[in-house]
Amino acid sequence: MRRFSFLLVLMLVAVQSWAAGRDTYTVIISLDGLRWDYLDTYDVPFMDIMARQGVKAVMQPSFPSKTFPNHYTLATGLTPDHHGIIANIFWDREKGVEYSLKDKVTRADGSYYGGDPIWLTAKHQGVKTATVFWVGSDVTINDEHPTYWLDYQTESEKMGFEGRIDEIIRLLSLPEEERPHLVMGYFEEPDRSGHNYGPLNSMTRRAVENLDRLLSKLWSRIQLLPFADKVNLIVTGDHGMASVDPKRFVDIDDVLPKRWYDRCCNDYPTLIYASAPQYIDSIYNALQGVDHIRAWKKGEVPDYLGYGTNKNMGDVIVLPDVGWLFADKPSKKQRGSHGFDHTAADMQVGFRAVGPDFKVGYEKQDRFRNVCIYPLLCHLLGVSPSPNDGSLDEVADLLR
């Protein structure tokens, strides 16, 4: 009888927790390329307020520290190696096509997007979800979309940043029975400025500070809603940004004969697809000892990177040192880039959160992995997570 009573209490606590999650709203904003120290270096009064009234932390991206892989990791809680978007560009061995975020066809092919993104996890459990240009949300995944979504390729430019703030408020202002409890918003800055000018440049500073003003406006408008005290706001990003220079360049043609490989996806990391199995060792051996790069065969990548087992992985994976490029030609335009070792300081991401579910004035001392965002969102929404690589325990100290 005592055991039955104990189990009943546990069930009641679980139901209360579930109900509380359904009673609150969560808005998560991704600022592409939000390097962690931007929020300490630049003038961001609103995000300073978020830190004082909520929580402050540093988040570690997954490898590779690129936009599409990490945004979809934030949504699914799976590393890129597990959800399938292993890089911004990679070769599909079975289909014989190159997936690229810039290719309208492959980018929109839902077969590449594995896992269960939060907008579907919650939707399947009766929670309405909305996205404003979040990576992957405009792709038909398992024949579904979020409850509300927008097509990035056709609508993002004409909406602009101010329009995205308007859209988030519009969604939160819908009648209660139509209103989403999760809204996910995406902004391309400060990534664009970081690439064009470098992370420590006045133009990048301007981009970060403009975003802070936009977010302040968003929060002020949220405070006018009748349920403002039930809204959680999370601000984070996908990766950091490092300074690069055309002189810090390792030329593929100097170390590898072209006959050894069919395809080389030049990005961070560089994925090399051998022209024949006998050339895999040749490629690998030729790259050993080359300054400013590390190279591994598929399946032999160090465990800490959590990479190298996906079916579309290159036969050899090449990772340059932070700030260096391994490709067939240097990038003369970019002054900043990312995709490097995800544990490097420049790749870390800023994190702020405020609202009824978060502590007040709390600073997390240890960085946490971005795969933990998915279970965190599931907790805030009161839904059961699908299998993932994250852990709610890793971020539980952020919560009240």
C-alpha cells in the first residue's frame, strides 16, 4: 500500500509538471555566429539584463561547427553524425549527388534530415509549434512541418529582421486555442558580418548591437501580452567565429594528386572521397605531417569529435587548425570563418535565457553541449523527448 501511494505521488508530480509545461510559452532565438565573447565585449544592454534577470552560460557546438549541422542539432538533440546533415556540403554516395545548403533541391530533400525535430516532437503530443526560418523547418520531414512555418528561400529577404519580430508577436497574439507554445526564430547575423569583416571588427560589433536592440524590442512587446509572465525567452546561436587570412592556407594540389580522389568537398572540415579504395591509404598517408591540418580515415576520427561514421562521410576527413583553410584555392573575401574543432574557444556560443522556468541571476560555470537544447525544450513544453544525444541533467541547474 505504501509503495502504491508513493507511485501515485510520483504520477501526480509528473502530471503537474506536464501541465505546468503546457501553461508556459517558449521563444528561442538563434543569432547565427553568436560567438560567446561578443556578449562580454560589445555593448548589449538587453542581453546584460537577460543575464541579471535570468541565466548566462556558454554553449559548445557540435562538430563540425557549421550552420546547417548545428541548427538541426539544436532542433533534434542529435549530433550531425547521427542526424545526417554532416556538413554544409557533402556527397551522397547512393544518389550520386552533392548535398549543399545553397542547392534548392537537395536542401529541401527531407530524406537527409534524420531524427525528430522539436517542432514535430511537440506537435505529435498536442503542442502547437511555429518557426520563423529555423534551418530544416521549411523542409518536409516525414511528410510534416511545424504547425506554422515560413519558406526561407522565398520569404526571408522580403520579411527582414523587423518583420521577423512582428511575426513572432503575431504568432503569440493568436487566440489561445491557435497559439503556439514554441516559437523558434532565426537571424543570419552576426554571421554575415563575422565572415565579411572578422569577429573583432566595428561592423561585426554594429551587427551584434543592432540585434540586441531588436531583441529588446521583442521582449518589450512580449511584456504587453496578457500572459507575459508565462513566456520564456532563450537567445543563443549555432557556432562562434574565428579570424582567417588568405595567407593561412594549405593547398590541396600541393599534397594530393587529383587522380586519387573523385570529389573533395572544400569546407570545414574538408571531406575527400577517394576515386578507388586503394587510394584511401595513399590520401591519408600523404596528409600525415602536413603543417596546420589533421587528417583521419572514416571511422577513425577521435571520439571527442563525435564524427566520422555517417554513410555519406568522406573516406578521409581533413580538419585545419583554427584560422587556417585546406582547399584548392584561398578565400580572398572572408575575414572570419567557422567549422573548426568545436572545443576551440573561438567556436563557443553565447547563451542567455529568462522567464518563469529559469533561475534569476545565475551564471553557469561549465560550458554545456548544444545537444542538450532539445531535451531542455521538451522539458519546458512538457513533452516526452525522442531518442537524442543530449541530457537534461547537463542543463538542469539553469532551471528553478
